[in-house]
Amino acid sequence: MTRKKNAGRAIRSRFFAQKPWVAPKTIAQKERHYYPSRNPILEIRSNFKYQPHTMKLYKKESVQYVSASLDECWAFFSSPKNLQKLTPNSMGFKITDYDGKSMYQGQIIQYKISPLAGLKLSWTTEITTVRDNHYFIDEQRFGPYTFWHHKHFFEATDQGVKMTDIVHYALPFGILGRILNTLIVKRKLTQIFAHREKMVDQLFNSK
């Protein structure tokens, strides 16, 4: 009987010596507590901390001279309804929501694109900065990029209006995004800008 009592005391002392139970707070902790053998990916994801410095930022720049007045250039390029005229048909570009007003700071434009066959994406752009006849900036709010910042500059020169575009962008998916940029995205953007340059030549520089 004494041995049984001593054994019982030893078991209780080991049990109560443990740290008090704390209710799990995170999803991963709950998964570990209730289903210890399930969903290891969820645990990894919950412990992942986003580090901005790991994001690769790319830059695309182009310059074109337009045989038109500064007012004509601004009127055309600052109108969202003319975007489709400058975009390759293969992109399946279509504006889905736009208030029809002249460009202004805070304007929201929504559209659909299909950069690859069978792949349809939604894109929401905000016009964040406008200075009439000088420049405007559009930024992606929702869409395929992690970051998209596009500056459009217009400058009157003796050769015509100098139109400069500077795009900074970043892709999701880490190292996979870098591979996609090398194999697909960078080349696709080059094709889009080349098409736009060709269309601008036809609209303005062939007169």
C-alpha cells in the first residue's frame, strides 16, 4: 500500500510540475494542439514574416518623340479611353469600370487583361498624381503585380513632344517570380511598349 501511495505522489508531482496549459492563439498552434499530424504547410505560412528587402524591383524605361503639340499629346494620352488603342489585341484589354471623366488625382480605372492564352486577370489602377501638360502617375491597386508604379512625362522640344515612360514593378512568388520575369514578363512588357510606339507613330508621326 505504501508503494502505491508513493507512486501516486510521484505521478502527481510530475504532472503538476509542468507549465500551466495555455490556450493556443494562432491557427498553426491550434492545428498543432488538436491535430498534431496535420497541415505542416499552414504552420510554415503562419510563421513566415514578409521582408520587403527580399522583393526584387525592376525598371522599364522608354522615350519617344511625338509630332504633335503638347496640348494634343496630353489630351490623347491622359484619356483612359485611349488605352485600348495603344494596347496589343493579344492582351485582351477591356475597361470594365471608368467614370468617363478627364484624368484627375484619385481616379480609379478597372479593366481585364489576358497576357497569356486562357489566362484572364483583373487590374485596378489609381491615378495618384496629375500635373496637366507635364506628367501623371498611375499605380496598381489590385492586379498581377506585387508593385506597379508608372510615370508618364511630357516635354515640348524642337523635335516634338518628348514622351518618357518609367515603370517600376515587382512580381510575387519570390524566386519563381524572378524566373517568370526573365522568361515571360520582361519580354511581354517590351512587346507592349514596342506596339505602343508603333501605334503612336501611326497616329501622330505619319501625318
